[in-house]
Amino acid sequence: RQEILHCRWWLGLELAFIRPRMVVALGASAAFALTDNNAPLTSRRGQAEIGLHGGPVLISWHPSYILRLNDSVARERARRELIEDIIQAARMDVSF
């Protein structure tokens, strides 16, 4: 987390320059970097939150997390959820 806190200013500059309509945070580290919220992803996945940059952040699973799941049913469910989240982010009508 120290690395995230140390480098967050740079991320803020990039987001201010690019001004994305939506940012998709893949995994806990990205979600924390963009929202400063350490709450578990299980309660936040698939939901849009307001990021530190003032714009929307949709939170989902990191692909490497999905690949490490040992249970094939859980792995397939998480894979489907990630795909659904990306589709949801693309369809959201947002601006800031």
C-alpha cells in the first residue's frame, strides 16, 4: 500500500489529463489506488463508486485472481462476472 500512496499523485495527473468516462479497477490494489477504500471486493464488485479523481470507478476481479482459483465452478463464475462488469462499464452513460 505504501507504493500506491507514494505514486498516487501521478495516477491523479494522468486521470486529470485523460478524463476517462469510466475507469475499471481490476483487483484490490487498483480499487484502493482509485478510491482509497480497503473494503473487500466481494462487497464492491460490479458496482460503480466515485474515485479520488471525481469520476466513476467500476470494480471487478483481477484476471490473475480468477486464474488462481482452484475450484473450477468458482473460477468460471468469477470469469463471467469480470466479463459482465466490463460490458456494464462500456454501457454506462457517465460523465464528469
